[in-house]
Amino acid sequence: MSNDYLLVINCNKRVCYSLMAYLLKLKQRKTMKKIILAAVLFLPFLVSCSQNRKAPAVSSQTAEEKSEKTETAKVQYLTTSDFRKKIMDYEAHPDEWVFAGSRPAVIDFYTTWCGPCKMMAPVVESLAEKYAGKIDFYKVDIDQESELASVFGISSIPTFLFIPVKGKPSVQMGAMQKEDFEGLIDKIKIK
């Protein structure tokens, strides 16, 4: 395989511009195989950010402001200790899934600097309002709660954990359409 096929994709503008220039160059050559291969290599960049962590931005938002935001948006922000109380105590049950909640839940693992995460935020908030009282919605900032990210092996963001009341949770990585998101919610409501 030639070096033309080897691309390293990062979440930065210079690489994105270089990749787009490469795609245009391939299109001009009208080489369908190379266009398809380049598109397949570029797809993970569009779907989600890799976990190349930048230094977390210092948030001027206090815990009180976050709780105010939680009440209006119906999406709760979880810390590691909150997770162990509300979702699952993974230290007490390291080998099995024991859900502590009384309703199905959706957890959005995100970071503040991730573009696809920002794109999904309004979808998650609107679904939290739609399913208020039926399904609990949570957000976990993996830059702030790195222990949770490592426990669940979060390597790509956004990652969503869909938790039924009974049974094991399912994981969905990357951004998705609202309809697809609702389809996954319907599956955890049925279980």
C-alpha cells in the first residue's frame, strides 16, 4: 500500500484542510477507488472526535449555575460520586452490572471542546424534555471525570450509554440523527 493511503486524522484545522485538498486532488483524477478509500478514512473524523485530549478549559460556571441549568434542561451533570450513587457502584460490583436507578437512563459522555458533542447537546436536551419523568438524562464531562471514562473504556466522543431498568446497557459512539437516538431510547423503554 502506498503512502498516499496513510492519513493521520486529528481534530485540528491544518489536517482537515490538507485532507480536503487531497480529496479534491483525487476527485480531479477521477479515481473512484481512492475517493472511496479517502472518504472511509475521513468518516471517523466526521462522526466523532478521538480522545486526543486538550487541556480542559477552565469553566467559570459554578456548581450552583450547573444545578440551575440542570433543572431547566432536565439533563443532570454527573460526577464520579454521583454516578456511583445514581447509576451504578462499580467498586462494589466490579464484575456485574447492577443499576441503581428506578427509571431508564441515557448518559452522554462528552467534552467541552468536541464539535460533534456540541452538535448533539441540543438533541439530548430536547429529548430530555420530551421524556421528562420517564427517562433520566445525564452528562459526564470526561475531561473532568476521567475515572468514569477509563472505567467504561470511552475512547471516542460523544459516546452514549443507554441503560434499561433491567438488563445490560448498550453503547452508541458518535453523533446521530434525532430519529436514530429516539429508536435507541425506545429499545430501553421496552426492556
